[in-house]
Amino acid sequence: MPGVMLRAIGGLPCTLGCVYQPRVHTGLNIEIRTADPSEPGVRSLIDALDAYQLSLYPAESNHLDPPEALAGANVVFLCACSEDTVVACGAAKLQLQPERYAEIKRMYVAPGFRGRGLSQRLLDALESQVRARDVQIVRLETGIHQSEALGLYAAMGYSRRGPFGAYREDPLSVFMEKHLA
């Protein structure tokens, strides 16, 4: 997209003092980097995601890993920062036994930054990190009321499948999977 530039993942935590602020930007310089989900700016973005999810689905249909669960050695957590503002986040939670796959969790782009291809770039970065860890299957659970997310995942090669891991059938959930090349 014009005006959106992503730099390579630097492997450094997002320690810019990033603060989540839902505002609209036109010219963007976006950097995707690893992050600690307990950082204040990242935590604010996760809180916004929680509020959004809870407005769409009842508690029993929300599968919200807390930030602490996203800080483990088996998780790749990335954020996208525009200047000093965290504008997007996502995680890949590695499951190595009994099956070997990664689960995409906590994908969210702040409303003022949507429609610029940022979610696709963030998902590409997560998939690259998963591939680098020799994991070839990526799975996710999303909701039926998130048409933009469903469209993104389908466009990026994810196909529907049944529940996996600890998930059970839920009429409000959509389960998807992609085999990485």
C-alpha cells in the first residue's frame, strides 16, 4: 500500500514507550518487531481487542489468552509500531506435542490503521517466524462476526477445518488452517 513501509523484524522488544491511541494516520512508517505483551502500549491494544471481542461474542465463545500466556518461550508475539504508537499485534503460539503446529492468536489492528494491508503484513511476519522454527502448519480460531478477518485468512490461503487442540464445536467459531510451503 502506498505510504506504508515495513522494516524487517529487528528481534528487539517494542520499548519505544508505545502507547495505543485509536487515531487515523495517512502517511505511515510502520515497524514490525517482537514485543512483550505486558508492555503498557501493547497491553492497551490487547485491552481494546478484548473489549471488541466481548462486544461481539458471549464470554463462553471468547478464547482470549491473557498477556501473561503470550509471553512464554513457545510464543512469538509481534507488534507493529507507527512512531511511538502500537497500532497492531499478533501472536503465534507453538504447539509441539502431540501435533506440531502454530496457532495464530490476538491478531488486531487499531481501527484508525485498518484498510492499509497491515494485518496481511503482520500475518506474513508471523508465518515467517513459524517457518523459521520448522513448523509447517498454522491454525486459528476466529468468530463468525469478523468478516474482515475471515476474508483476510481466506485470501492468505487458510481453509476451514474442524476444532483443534482444546477447542470444541461452537456455532460462533470458525476454525482454519494453512500448510506453509
